[in-house]
Amino acid sequence: MSGITSKTGIAPRVRKEFEVRDAALSGDIVMAITPATVNTAATSAAWTRNVLIEINDSSGNLHDWLTADYATTLSIADTSTAGTASIVSTTMSIVNGKAVVVVSGDAQDWLATETDTLTVANITVLGVTVTGGTSVETFV
């Protein structure tokens, strides 16, 4: 797109930066949510887990130029009969292409087959709709 990556004398890291930004400008922006699913032993203790959200191109290169807040983008739900899952905020704060969301559960019975689900809504980056997704923890 910019043509600069074909010029000689450009340092490899700078060349890579231009390639990633060119990908973004051409609409190549995807969201990766890790873990998508995870199994955890049933418990009655309080717990936490971290969910990593990355904004990448389709080749997995991080769009590390992106730093932004996306209000009302995150939500949490659970199927526990006793416990409650929570997150600190519904705002997703991306710094250098990454966000970490801490999901917590209170000290109640989290029984086998119960779940908590973090949902990340679609966001818009450079006019491109980036599809969100979920991270689901199942107690076993």
C-alpha cells in the first residue's frame, strides 16, 4: 500500500511496522480472544482468570499501534446456581494492541457443568468492524 517496504535501507522492525499498518489501512483487522474455552475444577473458593484480547492482522501480527478505550464492549454472564461472575468494567482498554480482562467469581459453589462467559462486542477500528467473540470457562 505505502510502497515503502520495497525500498532498500529500511530496518526490518520499521519495515514490519509499515506492513502491519498497511494491513490495518486495507481493513485487515481481527480480534483474537484467549482462551476461547477453558475447563476448571469445580470449586467453592473465590477465583479469577485472565482473558487476553489482541487486535491482529489475519497473519497474526499484532496491531501494536492501537491504543483505545471501547466503552460498553464487555459483558459477563454465568450459569451458576450459587456463584456470581464479575468484571471490573464494561470498557475494554486496549494498549499497544492488547487488553487483559480479569474475570472473577465469588466464594460460592461453582459446580460441574456451570459456566461463566465473557462476551466482547464488535468494535470499530479505522472504520472497519472487528468481530468480537467470547471466552467461556466451564467447571468440571
